[in-house]
Amino acid sequence: MSEDPNSLDQSEIFIKYYGSESEEKAIDLLDLGDGFLILGSRSDVDNSDYYLVRTDTAGNRLWEGVINNDDTTNTVDIPSKMYYDDINNRLYIIGTSTYDREDDDLDQIPVDHLFLVDLSLSSTGFTIENSLVYRYFDERASSNPSYVPEFKETSGADVLLSGDDLIVLGSVVSGSNDPSALDNSILLMKITKDLATTDWERIKGFSEDDYGKTLLEADGRYFYMASITSTGGIGLGLVDVMVEEFDITSGNEDNKVEYGTNNDDEAVNMIYTNPGIAIVGTTGAGSSQYAFLIKTTRSLGTADIKQLTYPRSTSENWNTVGADVAQTSSGGFFVVGSVKSFSDAAADPREDEILLLPTNGIGEVYEEEVQEYGSVQNDAGNAIIRRADGTLVIAATVHFGGSATMMSLMKTNRNGEFLKN
């Protein structure tokens, strides 16, 4: 890996790595003003933990730590999102803890539990103030006369603060229409920020597998985005995108719209933009797999899924994955993700690479400004933020071969350029 001397200003860019002999993967990223928080997972042979790294503005590591559910020694804890309450200096991290409880008669069968932790931060590390290990108890009436209300497998997707309460999004293995069914449904709930009391819980979705993905607060209005499978929806049984605006006091639906094509359309994140909402994900499969962008209004009107195709040659497009999105000051977007395996100009085979796709306001890719970067193994951009000065910071996962998979923080200049291969 070497630097491109033609246009890069070295005072503006950097690339740093974080990890150990375990396998680390970047998942989420926050800008704290005086530095960054990177959330990832750290895995070894027996278990996985939440992995948190604090850096300064130059990406130098200030401290790191792991967070886990200590119920058993063989617990897989995978984080999904984090939310920072800057007024009270509290960090909330949500994800899923998979393990078997001795008191649930599951005979050592691993079961998903929503896992939420509340941390206070300091200059040298963090302190766990509260934690919640949770499964939804489904006591709704069922059409199946033999159904017995029970706890259901539950996973965590996202969390945000609203006043003195937390809004929590996840999924539960219980049909939205029939609690005895084993379809995955969307779980939306409101709990006190001390994690002690549940205000309301709502099970949402259709008749197939539906998964909560991410939450969004936009000028006092609240939304969640989900990945749904609806036999009567746009995709006719394939994976589609659903966005719902909900009432914060009750959890009831205010407005709901589906977006999709005749391909699988798997959305992963959405952001509040000026003047609406942008959603990023991946559409299609195999040789026709592309990152996509949806731009809609806060009223959730109709919108197209814009494929972010990028030609490797005049006759062939790259196969890409969209992971996160940031908006520019001019109303355009930067989408980060990965380009799938390909051969480079010297005909040498390369694995997945980190990809940065700049677009205009309607999702047309600026081909001459596309950036790709990576090692000889599988790499991916996982999260992106745009700083006030116009530079971009990307949290990525870089694979150096064998088990050496590490988290990376990459800062671009104002043109979205970073270190080149």
C-alpha cells in the first residue's frame, strides 16, 4: 500500500488500524468533536464481544475495551449500533447476545437475546452503568389452541434517546399476525433510560420474515426502517425496504411506505438529510449486485431505488455493496461499502475492496471521483461520517490474511480522496 502523490494533502488524511490476534470487524462510528468512537466486534474461537475504541482527531488510539454478557463463557455478543447522549456523557450500545440459559430448558441450544448496555465515558475508558439482557414474552392470543405464551428469541438493531426514555428497535422470532409462528417480526419498544421499565412494546410486520434495521429522529418526528418480505408487496415475495413513522407516545403507526424492485433490496441504514431521508443498501445478487440509494421526503412519498452502478470497463459494471451514506454540503452523497472480487489492471485477482461512491443529489455516480482501497484479502467500508470541514471519516474492516482481520479508521481530504493501493 502506497500513497498517491498527485493530489492528496497529507495534513488532511490518515489511515489507522486497531485490533489484536483476534478477529475484529468495524460496525459503527461516532464523531465526538475531539475524536472518534469506533464500535466493532472482537471474536475468537469460543466467543465474541462488543469492541469499543476511542481515538483523537488524528485517529490515534486513546483507549479500547471489550463489553460482554457474562452469563456463560461461550457467548456470542454482536453489536449493531450505538447512540451518544452528549449532554449526560452516556453511550448506549445495542446488539444481540446468543447463548443458552440454564433455566429455560433449551438443552444447550443457543438463543438470541437483545443486549443493551449503558456506559459513561472518561478520558481513560468507560464504566458500565446498566445493562439489559432481554427476550420478548409473547402472550398475545393465538389462533392455535395449543399455543402457550412464552419468551421468544429477540435481537437488537438500534437505539436512540427521546427525553428520559430510550426507543429500541429489534426483531423477535414470532409472527406479527400469529405469535405461534416462527417468522421474524419487527420489535419496537420504549423503555426508561435506566433500562428498568418498559413503557410500550409493539410487534410489527407482515406474514414472512421482517427485521428492524435502524431508527431515525428528524426534527421531532420518529421513524424506523426495516427489511421486509411481503408476498403482497412491491417485491412479490422478495426482500423490500419499509419505512414507518410512528407515534413516540404509543408506538402506533402514523405513516408507512414500502420501497422495492423485483430483486432483493436489502437496506442497512438511513440518515436525515436536507430536506428529507436517504436510505442505503444493496440490490440484486451475484453478477447483478449493486449498492443503492433511496431519497425520499419526511412524508415518505414514492421514490425509486437508484442503483449505484460503476463501470469497470465500457461493457461491465462493478458488483458493489452499500453500507452507509453521508450527505455533502451541496446535497450530494458519499456512499461507502465494498466492491466485490475482481481482477486489477495487471490481471491479478483481488478480493473485496473498500469502495467510496460520490454521487449527485439524485444518486448519479461521479465515476471519475470513485475511490477504492484495500489489502489482498476481503475488505469493506462499514460506516461513514462527514465532518464540518468537509472531510470524511470511514470505519472499515481490513483483512491481512489468515485470522488477521482488523478495524481501520480512514480519513479523506475534502475531495473524498484517501490513500491508494
